[in-house]
Amino acid sequence: MIMTDPSPETPVPSDITLHRVSRTLELRYEETCEYFDLPCEYLRVFTPSAEARGHAPGQEKLQHGCAEVNIERVDPIGHYALRLIFSDGHDTGIYSWGLLYDLCRNYQTHWQKYLKQMEVAGLTRQPGAGKSAIDLDHWRQNKGKCHS
């Protein structure tokens, strides 16, 4: 289960750096002497937005086709979260410090579970993969966008 509620013990990143070329977001935690590089794809797949997570249990939508997504901008939300603006236009997820720290600390567990879900669903990380015909107008409008 992914943690979404912050607690008083939740560490806050002391430094946040977006690396566009490597498509990673680096989070440094001075108080715990830890640093993490999270792939943009991983952050996009685990967006906390209601459109992806649903409004109730069982309404989640498996995010796929996000392998090429990047982060365009990182906006602070008060003193408690970040809003990530992705290259596919997704911008509705608010990443609390608690959620980000959970995504950092449990990267391997979350990512392996996601890959297994993708395999079971017959989906791919590559945008547009597995389709037999290409609608060029649709492709031009949605190039680089993830699918849910």
C-alpha cells in the first residue's frame, strides 16, 4: 500500500533536482542522509491523481505507455507537497512529502508489482505499442502521452 498521508515524522527533502536528460527527479534527505533518483515514468505511473487512482478502492486505472514521459516542471504546493507537470500533459497529482518518501523507500517493491500488473493485463510501457493500425491524426495529438 502506498502511503499518502504525511505524519510528523515524514522527512522533507532538503534538495530536489530535475534531471531532464536522464528523466529522473533527485530527492535528497539531509536529516536521514539519503538520496534517491526516481524515474519520471515511475512518478507518472504512481500519480496520486483521482483520475488515475479513482475516488474509491477498485476504481484505479493502470497507467501504461509512459516509458518516454518526462517532467516539464516541478511546482511546490505550500510546505507539504509538489505538483509535477509531465510532458504528456498530466498535471493533476499532488505528491505529498509522505507519498514521495514512500515512493523513494519502496521503489523496487512498487515497480515490480506494477510490472507484474502490466504483464497480467497484457499492456506495455511503450507508448502506442501493441496497436495494429496507426491513426496518424490521433498519434500527432497524443504523441508522448500516457494511457490509462
